[in-house]
Amino acid sequence: MARVAPSRMGVRMASDEPWFEDCVSTTSIDKTAFEAAYNTAMNAPAPAASASGKQDFLEASPYWDQSNIPVNTYKNKAPFTGKIISVKRIVGPEATGETCNIVMSHEGKMPYWEGQSYGVIPPGTNPKNGKPNSVRLYSIASSRYGDDMTGTTTTLCVRRATYWCPELKAEDPAKKGVCSNYLCDAKAGDEVKLTGPSGKVMLIPEKDPNVDLIMVATGTGIAPYRSFIRRLFVEKTPYGEVYKGLAWLFLGVANTDALLYDDEWQEVLKSHPDNFRVDYALSREQTNKNGGKMYIQDKVAEYSDEIFTRMDNGAHMYFCGLKGMMPGITEMLEGVCKEKGLVWEDKLGEWKKNGQWHVEVY
């Protein structure tokens, strides 16, 4: 509905002249108070959910229809200016590096879907060419409704990129990650230039409520899966209400202090024990079957037969994080293929053709 200025609305103000001759007013309203109330109402945030308590005001119709998913609403040459709401360190003191949970406001003007990314353009220029800093992509860690459920915020999971100089025996500030440090150092109220949303590779196949989702991450690659899990099990969304499959999360980090969002995963395990599983690979605390460090590919390999069977039954497998995990995982699945007398290249081609294989690594 179009918004009408208060002075145009059908309410008589105490200071107004009569609308027509011989009109007698029996009730007067203080104009200043009315306009203040009007402005408050007009600037109120979007509702967190419908009257039924469901989280559904940002859904497609039907909810699984991906034909109109938002893509590149804002581009590099004309980015959206959002604002930082909060920056919080989310790893313990013994973690290898610093990772922050960063919440920002997009005012409802940059809607996105779970599995997409935002671009961030850090201020300043590139010292190598004198041009403005280029955009960096970050997977979104919140559902489309945002952590506050208003549909106006986005959460990013960002690790501060630093470089340890062996000669200096200290961090070299000249080689630190420009954008990650900018975001991790940001304060509430700071402006941030955003592009996107982008990407269709990591979307959930919501048309099937029984599909298994096998999610493999290293470090901040956990971001899209947090958006998945919130949509499935935390928020009262249409897909969450009908979902009957298994969401299986694998996360690889260095140690317990480096675990990301573990408190959230434990709550989901309690509330949905039949539909959610989580396995950690802690490289500095666990050992693999050969006595070496436990990396993400080693942990996934422990369940090679089950994963292969689930994939053959239509599961979708996602990979997000360091590309170094991919060779070990594909070799593991190739080994299962050989045991079954199958050709790995043909099987992988089949999964890709069916849209079951989702890779976003760097």
C-alpha cells in the first residue's frame, strides 16, 4: 500500500482549518503527537514471522521454486552500502587464528537464499596497481531471514588472514588479508560496501523433503551449512516443517578451541536426533587410522560405504572450504567404486548430472 503523508490522511488536526464551511469539529488530535506515532509505525522493522508463528514472509511460491532466486542485485560498480551491527570472536584462546561472526544490515534490500554469497569491497586502494580494492566473496552464514528473523540482516563467518614471517619471527602487517582484517576490525555502525548475492551452486534441493544433505567443511567453509541447518531445524520454515531426511555435517579444524558454532550444533542434535549428525576432524587432537593427523578427508573416509550408499540413493553432497580436502575424498569414493566393480568417472558424472555434487572450494 502506498504511504501517504500525515497531512493528507483523513484525520483532523487541532491546528487545521475546517475541511469545508460550517464543519464543526468535536474532537481534536495533537498534530505533533500524531506525526510522531505515524513515523514510528512507518519505520518499524519487518515482522519476524506471520501471526501463526511460521517463518514464511520471504518464501517463493511454492517455497522450493528457485526460478526467481535473487542474483547480482548489486554489482561492483554500484554496490549497496550496508552497516555493521556486531563483530564477535567465536573461537577459543587456543584456536589457530581468529574467526569472527559478523552481522550486518542490508535493510531488506539485498535478499538472498541459503547457500549464496555476498561480495565485500574493502576501502582503500591496491598498492600494486593503485586501483580501488577488488571485491571478496564470503559465503553467507545465516538463513534468508537473518539471525534476528527480520529479513534485514546477514551474517558472515570470517577468519582474519595473517602472514607469519619466518625472518621477522612475527606477523608481517604488509601481507595481511585486506578484507578479512577490515571486517574483523569493524565496529557497530561502520558502513560496508556489498555486492551480490551471487551463486547457485550450493542451494538446497527443497522440492524433495526426504533428501539427505552431506555437508563437508573446513574452517569458515561452515558458513553455508549454518544457513542450511538454521532453515531446516531452528526456524519455523516451510521446508523445515516437512523435512524428513538426514543432514550430516562434517567439520575439519585444528583443535577444540577452533570449532565453529558447536553450541548451536549440540542444540540441534538434542532437538532433532533422527535428522541431524555431526562429525569433527580435529587435526591437532585426533589421529586417523594410520596414526597420522586427522584431516577432514580422513573423517569422511571412516563412513565411505554409508556415504556412497546414500549418494546412490539420491543424497546431495556439498564441499566448502580449502580445496586440499577434495583429492582425499574423491580417492576414497573412487576406492568404494572399485570395490563394487564400478567406474568412478562414470559414477561422478552421474551424480553431477543429477545435481547431487556441489563444490565451492578455494
